[in-house]
Amino acid sequence: MNASRHPESFFRSEEGLGLWEHRGKVAAVGIGHSPTARRWDGRPETCVGALSLDALRRAMEDAGVDPADVDGLVMDPTTTTGAYWPRGRPAPEEVVNAFHATDNPLDGIAQLSSEWILGNMPELTDVGFATYGDGCMARALCIAAQAVGDGLTHTCLVLKSWHNFEGRYYQGGSNAGSDLPGRSALSALWGAPVCYGTALQFAEYCRKYGKTHDMMAPFIENSRRNGLKFPEGYWAQHRPEEITPEDYQAARWIAKPANLFDNDLPIMMAAAYVLTTAERARDMRQEPVYILNHASSRTRPRSLTPTLDEVEEDTARSARKIYEGAGITAGDLSFENMYDGFALFHQFHLEGLGYRGVGFGEALDFYQTDISIHGPNPVLPSGGNIGCGRSRIWMHTDCMQQLQQRAGERQVTGVKPEVAVSGGPMPLGGNFLVWGATPD
């Protein structure tokens, strides 16, 4: 079946909505990760479609779910953040013919459709609800959680996948030249306006609060250290390299004051989850992790790049929605796992949440304390995208595994894992989940 686009009513993007009506009635019960790679090697078995099938099957196996019992699928059809299939290059016939193809020969190679997924998973015989969650896993999870709560599906697969082709990102069109005219010099560069905008926000943050870029070093070191304990992560699988404060401080600038290690590494991978009702979750293989709330930001900046004031206003507003819908306070958080694809905006999420009482302008000082998984204030125990590679999924997986007490070497020990928050991507426009070890 072809997936539809979801209505905006699926999202909780306003304040004053009260407790989420499905609080504790939806649970995550299965996790599936494909192997990771830096780039696609051209083989059928390593294309983004094949990685997706692998992740989906692993998630069902992890949950102990019979594929015939799955009746829902929420996925992001976009599998890139900038590495596009070269215009005019034909799709590789060997790859196309290895699968049940759709009308688009690049389906399963440079993008994904629900039709392609279901056509290549004949074991999924009863999927009657399929929709797209464009953007990232957090958005897809919000949609799936609401759909399960609303009774549109009782056992739902959630998928996010990434491809990475050869060459540099955003190198087509005008970017193939040596310079860019006018506004394009800001808006069309790799990572811009996000990387550039984040650098501007961080520079203003340091000026306003009297901080320095070097104060980020403990956060970067902690992220890579935790990421190396994530067996499915790129760095753990392929390049088990730590980052020292000296490495960080000596790294070249990308968009000063954002350096090389402030940016996540594009990779290929796929991740999938199984969401179901709390009642059905009791009979699954893994301990259920309950979704206590989901929240979204729909704030638009007044100009090309959000100002620091806009970022701080929106992260505080998002935190209020997160806590209101879950019926919790900042003091209930066992740890935080917010997005970090550009490391210099992670503290905006943390400060907006008021995690461990941290206020605006205080996160970099907080990073100088014990933020490890063994201390009282765990920050990003997943390692995030800085520690595991660009995927926007590690934070959600880690929240589930921490609360299930099966995070392995990453398991937090300084606190009892009971309530967690994850989400992103950006401080403006993100989607967020609150996870609980119990439904109450």
C-alpha cells in the first residue's frame, strides 16, 4: 500500500494541552539496527533499502513480534541530508533487479517508499496503516505514538534510514563553482544555514555569558567515550578513536567557532522500532518502555538564521510542553538524550529543559562537572551523533535500552534510570519524546 501524509493534528505543538491523553498507554518493545558504513559500496545487499529491511526484521525479532501481527508502518521516505544521486546517472540495474522494484528505479537506493518496503517484506501481510514522518526518527516516533494511542494501529513499525554516496554534500548546481552570489553564500553552503547559524548563535552565546569554545571539550570527550560503548555505532564499529580535549582544541574550523569535531559524520545506516499498546506489550520479549508524552516545535525564525533569543525562547517553550504532557518536572529526569548533530546547540536543549537546574548560560560550566554515565548528572549517555555518526536515532535507542537496563557498557550507574527525554533535531522545529520505565 502507498503511505499517506499525516495530518498536523498528530502533533502536540501547543502549550496548554494538559496531560497527553495516551500517557503510558503506548510502549516501545523492539529495537533493530542495521550495520553502519561510511559510504555505499554499490552492492545490492548494502543499499539503503537492504539496510532498512534488515533493521525492520531485527526490530520484530527483538520484540518477539510475529510479522503477521504488524498492522502499521511509519517511516521517513527521505534518506539523505545532502548526498544526492547524480543527475542523469542511470540507476544500477543489478541493484534495482535484486528487489521488488517500484515505478521509481531509485527507490531503495536514494529514497524509500512504503510501497518498496512492503513489496520487499512479504511477511508483512496485514499492514493497514502506513504514513510518512518526514525529517527524522523523532518525528516518525511522535506520529507512530499518536497513531497507536488513537487506535489506528496496534503494532507499528517505525523506520528511519540514511544513505551516503561518494563525494561531498551539496556539491551540485551553483555549489560546483568556486563562489556563491548574494544570499546563497549563506544559505547554500554545506550544512548552512544550520552549521553557520549554529556558529553564529554559539558566538553570541559566548559573548553574552562570557564563555569560550574550549569549554565544550568535556562534552565532546564524553560523547565519543559513550559512543564507543554503543556497539551499533559507526565509530565503535569502524574507527574506535577517542577524542581528547587537546584533539578538540586543535581541530580546524568549519564555520568558526564550529570546528571539525562539532559536526557529526555522515554515514549509512537504518534503525527501526516496534511500538504497540501497553496491553500487548506485556506479552512481548522485552520489558516495555512507556511513552509518557510527545511534543513538537513549530516555531519559525523571523529571519534566515534564528537568533540566540529565539533559540532560548523556543527551547524553554518546548520544555514546558514536554513536562506538561508527561506530568513531570525537570527533577524527574534520570538523564537527557537530546539531539547533538551540531554539538554547539546541544546546550540550548539542555538549558531549555532546566536539566539538573541548569539555567541559560550555565551549561558549559555544567560540562566541567561529572557528566559521565557513572555520575549523578549523565549527559547524552548514547554518545549521540557526535559519538556514533549522523543518524538522529541513537538518543531514542539509548533511552529505551537504559530504562530496560540493557544498555551494556553504556548503562548509567550514578542514577536509577526511570524517566528520560530524547528528541530534536534543531532547537527550533524539533520533535521530542518522554520515556518511562513504568506507565505511571
